[in-house]
Amino acid sequence: MGEEKEETLKFTCIVCPIGCELIVKKVGAKIIDIKGYKCPKGKEYAIQEVTNPQRILMTVVKVKGGSLPTVSVKTAKPIPKAKLLEAVKYLSKLELKPPIKIGDVIVDDIVGTGVPIVATRNVNGE
Amino acid sequence: MKKIYADVLVLGAGAAGLAAAAKAKEFGAEHVVLLDEKEELGGVLPQCIHPGFGLHYYREDLTGPEFAFRLYEKVRNLGVEVHNQAYAIELIPRKYDEKIVRASSPEGLLDIHAKTVIFATGARERQRHEIGIIGYRPIGVYTAGQAQTMMDLYGMMPGKEIVIVGSGDVGLIMARRFALQGAHVKAVIEILPYPGGLTRNIQQCLIDFGIPLYLSHKVISVNGTKRVEGVIVGKVDEKLNTIPGSEFEIKCDTLIVSAGLLPRVELLMRAGAFMDPATKSAVVNEYLETTIPGVFLAGNALVINDLVDYAAEQGEAAATSAIKFIQEGGFPSCVQKSVVKGRNVRLIVPQLITGENDVFFYGRVSQPEEDVYLKVPEVGMKLRMLRVKPPEMLRFKIRKKQFENLEEDKITISVEPRSEG
């Protein structure tokens, strides 16, 4: 078995506005040390970020005949970072009809991630 | 002219104003009137579609519209009298317990006779001319907030090739929004040697999308006569002057100006409230009361906040004070002590204290520093802080008990290196 090199990754935690500076040491895929987090969520985030980085996606979807021409939406959970642009592209092609309520599911499973897209704003009929 | 009476009149239905109106009603004020210039309530929240709101206030991670909706539902269920599309044009302090706010509204002119007034009027964005960007005035120059309104309320793209000036949180958030919608964000330009926004926003809005950040650079001028064709950028020295010969052009079709916010308190200024040049708003005591008795401030109108949670918290505090003012006929006319800005403190709120209450302070440093003490020697307070940065607000509490032995007529708040004691 070949010697794998130790690698140090530094990045900012995005879980809350404090923005802790995280330092993760890993050898190959194996994490050997995590420093800099101030809460359990930060530690969880550090692991997630070096193994499978994920983000919550927010955008707007067109609405026809509503009190506003768009409804704001987000992914119910973070989705893989690599899927963000594909998800936005898909959503930019949709056109919805009012009424839409906060929490309404707009798409059941966005681009095969298994995560639904939900509305974050109410849009009534005109 | 229509006459309205109010115990508590709240101006502005953003986070601070909605929280203030709800709190005033919950505390038993009979006539709570809420005035807002827009059709939809919530201030800027409905267009802030990103998460990160409410982690303190609701202990949940919400988007702006969701945060606004929760507050708005509360205000509606409590029976606050709401006047939207109404614009306050004058504040007339008439008597100790009577202020008249004149407003223009769809019902005509309104004269609101209020025992107390809470200014939760928010802030406006600084414009291109206020940061000295010269050149033509083509289509394609927008403030970050205008771009956000276009994209996230009306679904329109302001452009395809974007340069953003200013690395405050609003600018960073918009950089990500543009990148997500498929625009090419070519640069974020920051005149100071450090970023203006929260570190996590540098990570998730710029690094995530590979957007370059130019620190110690400024946008000098705009090229293009009909539509923006590019911007001239230069490097600046420590005095923020352009270094000759450092200029270069970045081609773009859109320039987004995100150059900070200014409290909207013109009515207070005209009515004679004492102003603080550091906060660019009115001076307040710990009740968040201005020098006009019974007139309070909250949210970004009081001090530009990092977090919506603080704005809502200040709205509630102002409402609590307003109720106390009504019930007790004002505050005891005790001597107010001044809060003095010491080393590396750029602004602090409140600027006056009585020493008779617990006080929450909000402040900002002038320079980033590491390993420091936040000191208030007059009350023997010394807080260790690992780092301070101008974009991150200082927020701390001094308890009533700590003021007991305060003999001076002032307290001094300073940030000092730990090595010096």
C-alpha cells in the first residue's frame, strides 16, 4: 500500500454568522483531525464539507397571474454543491400558478437529489 | 385630513417595526398603529430569499420572506392597525406626551397623534456618486438592493457580466445570486484591505463560486455611454488614494454598488433630535429614546445591524420602553451619563445611560484585531475577545449591578491588545 500524504484543509464554517475557522487534517479520504469548531454542528459541517459538500439552494420561480411575478423557493435540505446550477436551470424553466403558500412543495425531488423544493413566500391571485 | 390617535405609532414594517408593533400590543397598548410606505409589509425581508435569518430570534434558520411572514402573522393576529402605502413626511413634537406624525397615504393626508413614536424606518443604500465613481451614466448601474428587487421579486436579470463594488454582506449575497442564475461575476472590488461582510459569506458566496475579491482596490470610473461596457479599477494606498499606473479595465455590462447603508432618520433630524456623526442617526439612551421625549429608534434606523435578529430585538426593546413611557408618564429625569468611545471603537449605541438598568450595547470597531480585551474601566469590566472585525458587531450587556459603584459621569468603552494589560 502506497503512503498517502497528509493534507490540511482550511475553510470557514457557514452554519451560523460566527464563522469559525475550521482546520481539517486528512490522509486520503480519512479525516484524522478537526479543529476550530465551537459547537457540534460545526464539527458535523466540517466532516460534510470535506466528504460531500452541500448547500441550501435559494432562487425564485416564475408565477403567472399572481400578486407577484415570482415565488421564492429553497431546498428543504442542503443538496450536493455540484448539483446547484443544474437545479437552478431546471427551476428557471418552471412557471407556476397562484395561490402558493409558504411551505408548499413545488418539486418533489430536485434533479435526483431526493430533496424537495418548497415555497418560502405566499403568492396570491391577482 | 384624517386624524388618528395612537398610544404607540411604529414607522416602518420591517423586522424592527413588526417586532415593535407586536410587542407593544402584547404588553397591552390599546392603539398600536403601524405605518409602511410599501404595499407588502416586511421591509427588505421579502426580497432577501437566502437563509440565515432568525438563528437567534426564532432559533431556526429561515429565509427573509419566512421571517417576515412569522412576524407579520403575529402583528395581524394581535390587531395592530396597519396603514400601508403611507409615507411619513413630518414629525411634530407637540407636548411631552403628544407627537404628531403627518403622513401621505391612499386615504389622503393622515395626522397621527401619538403618545410615543418608534422610528423603525430602516436604512437606504449609498449610491454611486456617494463613493466617487465618475464617468458616464449608462444603463446597467444598480445598487445591490435594486438588483435584488429586480431578481427576487420581479424575476428580471439586470445583466450578464457583473462587477460588484463593495464587499459588505449585501454585495456578497448578490454575487452568489448572480452566479447561481448563470451570470458571470467577474469581480468584487473592496477599497479597504479587509472584506466588509461576514467570513461565512466570503466562503459561501465567493469562494464557492470562484469569484475573485480585489481588496485595496476601487472602481474609478464607468465606461460606456448607452449601456455599461466596463469599469476602470485601480489599486489604492493606505490613505485610500489610487496608486498611479495601477489602473486596469474590467469589461462588464453591469455594475452593482454595494457601498453601505445610511439610517433613514431625516424626519428626526428636522424635528431637532440630537445626532451622532458616528452612527449617522440620532443619539439614544438605554431606553432607545432619542433626545425628543417619547420618540424611540430601532433596527437599521438606530444602527446598521449585521443580523435581522438584532433589529427585531431592538424593536422589542423600543416597544417595551414606549409602554413604560406611557404607564409612568415618561422616564425619571435623572442625570444621563455619556458613553465615550475609547481606543478602536468606531461607534457605540446607546450613547447615553442612566445607570439604572441593565443595558445592551451594540458597537463596531475601527480596525480588525486579534486577542483583545473589551474594557469598560469605570465599571470594572474586561471581556476577552479572540478577534474583532469592523463587519462583526460588538454586542454585550452591562448589568444594573455593575453600575452601582459608578461615580464618574461617563463610561469609556475601548478595545485594547491583551498584551498591554
